[in-house]
Amino acid sequence: MKQFSHPLGQLRQDPITDKWVAMATERSKRPDAETILKPTNIAPLPRYKDDCPFCNLAHYPQEPDVLRLPDDPHHWQVHMFANKYPAFKPSKEFHAWNEGPYRALDSVGYHDILATKYHNQDEALADRKLIALELEAIILRYRQLQGELGVNYIQVIKNHGKEAGASVEHPHHQLFSIPVLPADIAELLHGTERFAKKHNEKAFTVILEYEKREKKRIVFENEYFTAFCPFASRVPYETWIMPNTSNPFFESIGPEEREALAEALQQVLGKLYTGLNNPSYNYYIHSAPCDESGFVCDKSVFGHFRWHVSILPRITTWAGFELGTGIEINTVLPEDAAAFLREQHLPSQHS
Ligand SMILES: [Zn+2]
């Protein structure tokens, strides 16, 4: 009779999206697995780089600033401006049309960049006050844009490092303000509604209560936020930062929550920096659509949803199985990832 030498892995299902993830820790022992935890960029960055488009603004003029914080021509710390190469552009009108079986519409909207003043002010190393200022700028711009024509959903993202698709090294966030509801957001909204109908409870409330009780996947907690590695983590060290109270709208948070979110981001990104040698990562904020008209989504489903931040280190690459099935193979159990991150110290800050 055949003897199996390897223990079985696990398939884990996300209770909201119903997506499966294959936990295959044995795969991290295969010969090419040293790609995981390979140091990427641990050399300290300079405060200013002459050839950086977001440092040398005299040589690389950007679009005019739409806001600066603090609002001072000389002493600002962060500024926001339209992307020079926008994926979405503002327009006074926009058109939708059909072509045979296909549907299309103009790419109206806004594509903004939030950049720090200095090159070495990445969140993992920056002062917490600066991160809170970044969040304040993002929320101010979010509120400015949410009533504009063609803006029905706003995606806040940050790409850090080459493997995460960052073409500019200088710390920056991007805001994509778009007319359509992304399928991933629709899936989350309808998934939480489906969960509520089935269990008569809010999915994120149940998840957070369970995680706070079990503690094994918690990375960091403060009064307002809980950071944890989700049960069905799609990539090693995936971490979510979730508000402790149910709220679908990121843009509605007040100054105290902003400070607390800044602390949670600094903790998680700092621990990733120390533990995984400054890995490339993407993070994004999932919030309910800002569409007042109900054009893209019936607002009745928002009540079950809770906004949150998802941080995905880019230390593995997708191959055919992931692309063909949408089932990611994750080689690090989220419980192990969280235990590892909890132990990490924060890097020393730049002045
Ligand atoms: Zn720079």
C-alpha cells in the first residue's frame, strides 16, 4: 500500500467572497522557495534624489497641486496633484454605448497622486503624525470628489516596490475615482448581504469577534482598529486593518480614528519592513461606493459592509493555476504569519 510522506494541506474558504485558497506550507520547502524572504531593498533611502520626479519638482513639473497639508506654500509635508499619465480624466459629460454584445463607456473620473515632501518618508519609517496627515489629505480629496460627475467609486491604493508595480520609488498613494463599480467590490457588498441573510449577522462583525477571541491571527490592536492575517489569506503575510465598529464609509472617520489608523499602518508596515526586509507590497482601502444616486449599486446593501485596509506583500508570483482558477496557493499559514509579525520590532524612524 502506498505511503504518503507529506501531511495534507488545507483548502480554506473566505466566508464573504466564497473564494478558496490552498494552504500548502510544504511548497515553501521546494528548491526555488528561497524567493520568499529574499531581501529586496534594505538600503536606507536619501531624503532627496535629483533624478526623482516627485523630489525634483523644478526639473519634473507635475500637474498643479489640488491640496497641500499643512496648507502652507513652504512648510507643507504632503501634496496631492493629478497624475501626469491618468487612467481616468475629468469631463463635463460622458457617454455610454453598446457595440454588438459589448458595453463600454468613457473613462471619466480622476486619477490623483498623494506624495510626501521627502524621498525617505515611507510609512514604515515615517513619523506617525505624517501618516495621519496623509490620511487626512486622502479623506479631504475623497470628500471633494465624491459628488463629481462620473465618480461612483473611489479606490485608494499604494504600490511599494518594483514587484508591486511602483514605477516611482518616492512614497506615494493614488486615488482612482471612477464611474463603475469594480467587480471585487460588488462581490464584497453582495457577499456580506448574502451572509447576513443566511446567518442574520454581519459578516465582518462575526469575523472580527472571532479573531479577537482566538487571537492567533492578530498582528496589532488599538482602541479603534484590529490588524490580523485573514483566515483565507491569499498571499503570505496578507494583513487586514479593520475598524472595530461597523461602518461602510472610510471617508467618514474622524481625527481620533485617523490617528489610530496611522498607528496601525505604521505598526503593520513597520513589522513587514523589519521581518521581510522591506518587501514590495500593495495596499488598498475597500470602502462602500460613493454613488449617491444608486446608479452602480443599491445602497441597501451597504449596511452589512465594513470598510477596511488590505495589505498584500508581493513576495510570491501567480502562475497558471492561480490565473486559471482564481485559487491562490499560499505557502505560509496566516497563524504563523501573524505570530512572526507580532514578534517584529519597528525599524528606527528617519528624521
Ligand atoms: Zn523622491
